[in-house]
Amino acid sequence: MREFMFKNKYTVTAILFSIVGLLILIRNYMDSKLKRGTYCNGLEVGVASSIGNREYQEDAMDIASFKKATLAVLADGIGKKRAGQLSSRLVVKIFVDLFTANPSIDNINYFFKRAFNITNREILKTLEDHQGGASVACGIIVDGLLHYALVGNTMVAVFRNNELIPLSEGHTVNILAQKGFYQGKISRQDALWALKEKRLFNYVGQDGFKDIEIYDVPVKLKSEDIVLLMSDGIHSYLPWNQLEEVLKKDLTCDEMATAIIKKLKETSITEKDNASILLIRYK
């Protein structure tokens, strides 16, 4: 009888250890990846995208979270056939892999510079004859601070107190001309001509890859702030007031992202680009 009780006790203990081990694995998995419409690290997430009337969806995005740090990355691919699609997916994979390999990230600026440079090199190596590339926006939220960096015509913004505030400028010829004029480097006539030109002059996947646009001081987030990462298919085609109109509603991040894509589809624009948006609400 004692032997039977001892065996039963041993079996129960083994089962309990197995259950605890399983729970730890589940917790670690939930910590490492954020799913749309869920909460983690005090953040609510929502994503949505549209292919527009393009042949391929060349946007890609992902979110990874570990302990106190959360990374969000959005890439808008460029290139013929599937080159843009492959480029954007490669960008997202590299950023997430680098983040999860060293989630503590003691020096976030260094992480951004390393990630962008590795991405640029890998796209050049993977796609021959400079066929592909991507605009990229990335944000890391840790201890209530938003650190961000980007290249190309993607955008980072924060919605606070019913106002949508752009944090980034972008890397298009018209933005470059605007800066050059204010700095006295180009004439008014040249600036006015260039303001009509919205070609990219900097993106990952080119030999002449330049410096990334990076934050001067991280943004201290307040409760209910919403961080937005957008491809140009969103911010270049949907009026700013319509974005704010959706963000002011009492909706989840997932519902807001879906509503923004719906508004975009309802516009009278004939040539609709790929469009993607990623929302993160700080709770």
C-alpha cells in the first residue's frame, strides 16, 4: 500500500512539473511574439493592409516583444515583379531576428544602424543587379519611451490628445529640396521644381545607401498614445484629417487599422498603391 501511494505521489509530482514546464514555454512564446489585437507590455496592437490595384503585395510588417522591450517594423518594398515583395520580407525577418537574438539592446541607436546596414547588404547580395529595395520604419518601445528610425518614404507618427503628430520627414527628393532651401543650399526656383518630385533618394538595397533618419530624443509616451507606422500608400493618399477622424473614435487598434484601410478603398484615387498600417496603443 505504501509503495502504491509513493508511486502515485511520484506520478502526481511529475505531472505537476510537466504542467509548470509547459506553462513556462507558453509564457515565453507569448512574450516573444505579439499578435494583432492583443496586449503585451502594456501595449495594444492593430494591423491592416491592402494590395490596392498592384499585382503583388510589397509591404511587410511584424512585431516582436521580449520582457520590457517591443519592436515594430514596417517595410515597403520597391522593384520589378517580386523583387519588392522579397525585399520587404527580408527586411522584416532581419530586424526581428536581430532583435530576438539580443532583446536587451543596451544601445538602441547602434541596433538601428546595424540593422539597416545589414539589411542593405543582404538585399544587394540576395537580389542581383539592384532589382529590389525597401523603405523601412522601425520603432522600439521600452520603459515607456519610443525610439524610432526610418529610411525612405515610410512614416512614424503619434496620436495624442486628438492630434496626429508626424515624427519623421522621409527621404524623397521634395523633402530634400525643402531642407536644402531652408539651409540656403539651393535656390527658390530649384526648390519649387524639386517639390513636385517625390522620388526616393534613399532606401535599403542600393550601393549609395545613406544615413538613416533617427530620433534625437526618444518620445516619452503617455497613457492612450497611439504610435503609427505607415507605408506611403496610407499617408500619401489619405488626408490627415481623415486619419485623425478614425483615431478619435472609441475603437480597438485592430478596428481603427481596418477602418483606415476601408476609407482608403473608398477614395476616388484610380491608381491605388499597396497600403499598410501598424498601430500600437500605450496603456
